[in-house]
Amino acid sequence: MQHVRFGHTGLQVSRLCLGTMTFGLQCDEKTSFAILDTAAAGGITFLDTADAYPLGGKLEDMGRTEEVLGKWLKGRREQFVVATKCSGKVGPAPWQQGTSRKHVMHAIDDSLRRLGTDYVDLYQVHHFDANTPVDETVEAFDAVVKAGKARYVGVSNYHAYRVARALGRAEALKLTRLVSVQPRYNLLFRQIERELLPLCEEEGLAVIPYNPLAGGLLTGKHQRAAPPPAGSRFTLGTAARTYTERYWQEREFATVDAFVNLARAGNIEPATLAVAWVLAHPGVTAPLIGASKPEQLKASIAAVEFKLDPGLKAKLDQLSHEYRMGDAAR
């Protein structure tokens, strides 16, 4: 497993990051541990979670993923770079969400308790909070770093102009600077190439994109003529509607069919090719890969050593060119 510099920081992270949002609902604890063991055996040392996971869970489920990860990390915390996020709704009170100073300071303490650690390496805003002034958000995250509870801070699901504004306000106020972004990015969602990725390259921000397999659609395992399979992200609790609207569409299936044909013509696992395509962008630091079964990780991990032929990449770029346009919201 290769390790790379995390943006303009001195931190080194594995070329792939394990996303854990399946833990605690889609995957029970035993399966989650097996996935973590497989990722670690494959050389992955970068782990990402959030206080609002598991994906698809109800309010009472929030935090369960961090608890599962915390149990597995016991006795080996210093062998891994650990990232988590806050801003999602995690309680019934109106202030138990967002990026107000009150919520951020409470959320980091809860995450550290569940993870069984004194600090996280990266603390991120999960979603932009329109109800909290940008200055309050950057001040709250600066306070988390100064308290020693996080080493670095970043954002997820931010439009480019919001990233730029957060960078500018932190610089003007002489506060801790953002070092990373976590956007959605795959062959079926390329809008970030237009503004966000150029901004990140110019500002030296690490990019840790999620959904490189488009919720599993790019593996070719789903069939448009059949309903989404039980237990998949397309049927999973509160996440089902989001993933169905995002990817389970005729246009996307047509693109996936062509993509899978290209992969099979080259005797390449579709999952390997999809992740390799994301890795090929010079602005990408470490894509997040996930799984509901440990054996699913093999093809994604293989993407790190896979040599993507320039001609094949050009075909994939052309095949998915239309996905560079459109709504960039998660």
C-alpha cells in the first residue's frame, strides 16, 4: 500500500481510506471487525467515520459506528490515522446538529468517548450549516484543535465557493486552516472537476472523495430490470431514497453497462477500474472505499497497484463526460 502526503500538511496517509458508514446497521459488529481486519491487512491505515453513522440509521442509532470502530481500535490506536465528522442531527434537541460552537464542542467529546481515544487526526464538518455564521464554524473547529482534541480540520460536502470562504475567514481571523475536503466523486458524478478540484490543487488541500463505486452500481452487480436488493444502500433505511435518486436511474444504468463492458473487455474487475479512475486524478489524495462484506475490499484495494492505460482512461472520460455538469449537492 502506498502512502501519500495529506495535502500541504506533513501527515502521510494510505492511498486508500476505509469508510465505515456500513458499520452498526448494514454490518453487525463481527462483520465490521472482519472488514477492518481485511483493510488493515491490505495496508490501509486511514479510517473515516462520523457521529451521524450508521448510514440509513434512525436517530437512536447515531454514534453506533464510532462505538464499533472504537472497540476495534483498542490497543492499536496509534497504528491508524482516524477521521470523524460532525454536523448531522444526533439528538432530539434543535441544537444537537450543525456547527454552532455549542454543538461542535459537545460533539467532539462524544466522538472521542465512543472512539476510545483522546484525539482524532482529522475532524470534519459533515455538511454545511446555513444557520451558523462561517466565523463561528471556523472558530469552533479552531478551538477543537487548540484543545488538543484534533490534529487537523476539514470539510465534507462543501461547494467550492464555501470552501474558499472558510479558508478566507480562517486566514483573516488567524485561525486553524482547513487542510482537506471530502466530496462525492465517481464516474457518474464528476461536477467537482469544474471548480472544487482546481481550488483544492491551488490551495494545497487534500481530497478524500467518497462513493467511488457509486453506491456499488459501478461494480455491475445491480440489474435495472430487478428491484434493488435487500440490504443494499438502495434499500437501507433512511438512506434508500437518497441513493435511489442519486444513482438508480436509466441514464446511469446505461453508462454502467458501457463501463462494465469496457472493464470486461480488458479482463479488469469493474470495482478495480472504477477506483483506479478516481485515483488517476492528480488532485485526489485518498478515495474512501467501503464494504458490507470483507471480500468486497479486494478489488478496490487492487486499484492502488493497477496501471490505468491512458487510452482506456480517455475512453472512460468520454463515456462519463456528461456527468461533469449538473447539481453538485449530495
